[in-house]
Amino acid sequence: MTTERLTTELEDILKAGDIIRRGGLVAFPTETVYGLGANALDAEAVRSVYAAKGRPSDNPMIVHIAETSELDPLIKGGLDGISEVTRKAMDAFWPGPLTIIFPKSDTVPYATTGGLDTVAIRMPSNRTAYMLIAAALRPVAAPSANISGRPSPTTAEDVLEDMDGRIDAVIMGEQCDVGIESTVLDLTGEVPTILRPGIITKEALTEALGMEVVYYNALLERPVAEADPESGVADTEFKPKSPGMKYRHYSPKARVRLIEGSAEEFAAKARELGLEAIRNGQRPAILDYEEDELTAAHDLFADLREFDRQGYDLILIRTLEQSGLGFSVMNRMLKSAGYDIVN
Ligand code: TXA
Ligand code: MG
């Protein structure tokens, strides 16, 4: 299959919408990371997304919409059934990098939700994403547009690196603003629960919802510590609420190790480990975001991919403080390092 390169001009976006309506796959920019879009209501199209990504089919997808009215047919009870707290979350953060879990209606195929009775929905703020969903005239199921297990793509070039020849088209947009995936918020239980941390933090959600918001327990543990490098499956007995969590994630080819401490402590330890690597015939790379969480979020995945292209064997990264956005970025760093922290 030849993967068509499309621009962000209206004519090309209309073409991309056509491809999605016909059951094809189009990668497109969002404010978080690039998504790999398919018609969310077409089980066959959704199955081809799993195939293109090499993704286990029990890992559910996020359904992207352009307007609140599109939510009505997708969720149980429709728009009228939405709770007050859910309404607050939507009003505060949509369009934007917040994914909300709803009980699903019969309209949404189980292929899209990985067999779950809930559906994850997000309204992106990125203009190209918005126009594509509008042009498709369908809700668009879109996981991150990477091969399963690799760092999510934040540029069109990163998408092509993984997906060229495997999908119908890529909209060649700009680099993503945020750089890490959306916050996933479960509002189907008693307590609002963050299943995946993102740029919309626990603190911001607590404030907007006017009630306590918690992290899903497994976010505070080490669910992928023993991941099998072949399958990427950490533990077949582990049944997390957010099924994506049980798979190996964000892994460049190089080994990633995290180092805690001040700038000086990091530099000293990184030099020690770097020299040791060089003595063993390896090429080490050193990465310190200097406690700048926004830059770390924006650059992390792009940097991991760039180090791979340059053939590094070992990437030594300085940790961030695990609060606010730092917690969200550390969630990705920890996974890419297989929870290997040097202290
Ligand atoms: O920022 C994003 O969310 C990007 C862009 C493209 O929108 N998309 C994305 O999709 O990151 P993906 O498939 O890579 O991650 C979806 C996450 C997974 O962790 C999955 O387990 C969780 O959302 N998820 C999806 N549906 C769910 C559901 N019904 N219940 C719980 N978790 C769900
Ligand atoms: Mg992903």
C-alpha cells in the first residue's frame, strides 16, 4: 500500500474524510500526539487499525468527536443522561486534551471498545483534527499513530517512520503542542479517577469538578516491570481498568535509564554510567530537561525517536518531580525505562 501524504489544506482534509468514510486509515495531528483515525462505527475499519499498529485487540480506542451533539448517539442515556460532574468536565476542558469514559450505547461496536461496555471519548482542540472529524461525518476512533510499544509520534515524520506503507494517508501537519497523550478520566464510578495522567492534571480536574479526583491505583505501582520483551505483555493476570496499561510502552530501541537528583548529581552519575557504557562499546546519550515539565512533555517522545535514529544504545534521563504535569511525564519516562531508576 502506498501511503499518501496530504496537506492541512481543506481540499486534502475533505479527501482524508472520504478515506475514513470508505473504511480506510488516516493519520492526523492532534494537540497531544498524532492519531491513527478510522470510522469508529465500522468494526472492520477498527480491526484494520489494530492490524496496522500490531496492537492487541483488547486495548480499547478513544473515539474523537467534533461537536457535543455527536456524543448523544454514542453514550448510554444520550446527552440528557449526562451527570452534573461529567458536564463540568466537558465544559471546562472540551475541546482539549481530556478523554472521558462513558457507558457506551449499542451504536458503538465492541471492536472499538476492546469488548468493554464503556467508551472513551475526546473532543480535540487541534484545528486539523477538528476539520478531519467534521469532514468524515463520523466519530473517528484514533489510537496514537505508532507501532504498538514504540513512543507515540509527535511529528508527521515520526508517523511515517512507523506507518509508511501500512495506512492509506498521513496529514502532514505541525509538531504536536502537548507531546504526551490526553488525560483519561473515568467518571463512571463514585470517585472521578484518572486512568492515564496528562497535561490536564489531577489538581486542575479537582478544581474544575469541585471534588476530589484520584489516580487509579495501578498508576502508583509498577505494572509493566516484568514485561516480556517479545509480546510486550507484562502479566497476563494483571487486569487493569485501562487495558492499555498492561502492555510495554514508549520504548525506543536504546535502553533507557532514569537518574534522580540535582543537576550536579545527575551530571556526575550520568557521566559515570556513560563512561562505563563507552568502555563496553556502547553510545550513551544524556538528557536533562532541567525540571521544565512542559518542555519535557513536548520533547520526550520526539527525543527518544531522534536518539534511535542516531543509533544511541543507552539514554540516561534526569527524572522530574512526581507532581502535577511532572507526574504525567514521569509516567511515560518510567514506562520507557521499564521502571529502571538509578539513585
Ligand atoms: O491524546 C490521545 O489520547 C491520543 C490522540 C490521538 O487523541 N490517543 C491515544 O490513544 O493516546 P491510545 O489508543 O494510544 O490510548 C488510549 C488509552 C489507552 O490507555 C486505553 O486503555 C484507554 O485510553 N481507554 C480507551 N477506552 C477505554 C475505556 N473504555 N475504559 C478505560 N480505558 C480506556
Ligand atoms: Mg498509544
